[in-house]
Amino acid sequence: MKETFLKRATVVKTLRNALDEAGYTEVETPILQSIAGGASARPFITHHNSLDIDLYLRIATELYLKRLIVGGFEGVYEIGKNFRNEGMDKTHNPEFTCMELYVQYKDYNWMMGFTEKLLERICIAVNGSTESVVDGKTISFKAPYRRLPILDAIKEKTGYDLNGKSEEEIRQVCKELKMEEIDDTMGKGKLIDEIFGEFCEGTYIQPTFITDYPVEMSPLTKMHRSKPGLTERFELMVNGKELANAYSELNDPIDQEERFKEQMRLADKGDDEAMIIDQDFLRALQYGMPPTSGIGIGIDRLVMLMTGQTTIQEVLFFPQMRPEKVVKKDAAAKYMELGIAEDWVPVIQKAGYNTVDDMKDVNAQKLHQDICGINKKYKLELTNPSVNDVTEWIQKI
């Protein structure tokens, strides 16, 4: 356990050193935000008593970091907590650590090269080589990694070519693929995301850049320079899960406003993960943001990969867990009313009979074996009752 967290510290230290050596500035941005922007996710909501306004715990640091690029910083990054009020499983925790980096005058092609060299360096620092073993699978972080457009990935795995298809045509493809969790609130981008998630994502074990996402899936991303309808975006898949998400950032305020409005239309249809229009961010873009590339890397998942852990809870000091159920137990006096010695009450409860009623209709021979077995196993040195004694306890209930 301790070794895992020492390796986590090495991951963060190596990451920070690499970014500092590259000349980028580490910054801190607000956790409480008036708009939950920068990602498609359901936020946590809180209330600011002094200002009497509702605020959101941030779901991403993106929009604030981009404002710093507008303000003249050449490259900025933040390592901090994000919060998403969504499901919990082996790779998701509502509170998670993320690193986001934004660098001016770079694009997503440069970012792919930077990312694979960064991860190779981290793996060597943690494991002494470019390889890590996760759940019996050897994963190589040695650069370069495979590049694969998302629509090509879907065609490769399902046989369906979604290039140029409308929302209704893609919805029909989902029906033909017998996808059950598709509903009317999902737009074109969400449908493509669902297809990729079900048939493709889990198959990429070695690091793979999935690139060139449709514009409907990428409201903050610049349009592709040579492929109409697509954007300059990639997600890095490792061991069947997304590790990083990056773009050539959209810096056209008019286009960005239209993308936000489309997100609001999706929200009106019932998509509770759609983005809200951020007027302050649009105003910043109007001042002028240089061509920029940005990336977000999930630190918790990165640590899982570098340490061979298969659940995110194993790399968090204090993971959020479901509250422990309080088991109702009767007081010792209730057992003593049946003629049971007080010393035997904890033994009976350890055997699973937490209340007197739990003993009702129980086979006396079984109860006798259970409690005498605990007495022997834990060397309690209590005087065992007879089967007749146990029978009398049960008859008194």
C-alpha cells in the first residue's frame, strides 16, 4: 500500500518537473465556479451564503486556463481536483485529480508528440523501464504511439462507416447494433460516443491516440484543417480506458458561441451533461487567443497504470465509499433474560445472531456448533454450553 503512494508521488513529481523544465507556469484557478464549464459532465452544486448565489464545484479547469493564455502566458498548467456528480466504478471517482496544460502556438499534432515522450519519462521514473504490468498485461509506454481516427476505429470494430451520416442514420446504426441504452435526448455526438464506448474503447490496451472527432462531440475544439465536419482532437486510450483528452483549441469567438448554443439545444432536449454558455469566456476570446493546444490527463488513472492497480480506490488515500451499514444489535440484557451468560453475548453476535429474534426458530445443534466453534477458534476459554442449554434459550424466545 505504502509503495503505491510513494510511486504516486513520483508520478506527480516527474510530471511537474517535466512541465517546469519546458518553461510552463503552474497556476491555481477557482474550484467554486459560477458556471460548470470546460467539460460535459453533471456538476455538484453548492450555495455561497454571503453572495446568496448557487455555485458549482468545478468539473474542469479548462476555461480559466485558456483565459490566462489570452492574458499573455505562453504556457500554463494546473494539477488539482475536479468534481463530477456521476457514477462510481473501478475507474471513476466523483472527486479526482487532473493535470491540464495549455500552450500557445501549438496544435494537437505537437501535443501527441509531447504527451508520448512525457508518459515514457514518467514510466521510466516509476518503474525503471518503459513498461508497466497491469492485470497481467504488459503495457509499453515507449514512444511513438499508434494514431487512429475515431470513425476509422468504429468502422474497424463494427463494419459501419459513419462518415457523412446524419443523426437519424447513426441512430438507425445503433438499432442495428442492438444498443439498448440509446434514447431521444442523445444527439449525433453522443450517439457516436456511445458506439465507440461499447465496441471500441475497451479493445485498446497499448497506448493509442484516437483522433479527429466529429464536431458534435467537441464543442471547444478547432475544426480540422483538411477534414470537413471533424475537429483536431485526440483521446489517449490505454488498457481500454481514456487517459488523456486534448485539442487544437477553438479560438474563434463566433464559432465558439454557436457551439455553446448547440450545447444549450441539447440541454433543452434533456441532456444534463451539455455545456452552459460562458459569456465571460466568450468575452476573453473576443480579445484574442492565439492558436493553442491543450490537454487534460487523469492523474489517478495514470497512477493506476504505472503501479499495476486495477481499481481507482487503490490509488486514493481516502476514496469516497458508500457509508457503512449500521447493524442493529440487542443489548446484552435481552440475551441474559434467556439465561445466557453475559460473556457469551459477543460470541453469539459474532456468529451472526445480532438480536434475540435472530435466534428464533434456529436449529439448536447449528447454533451450538457456531458459538462453540468461535470459542475454540479465538481461544476465548469460555465454558461451552450444552445443546440442551441452547435448546432452552431458543424455547424462551
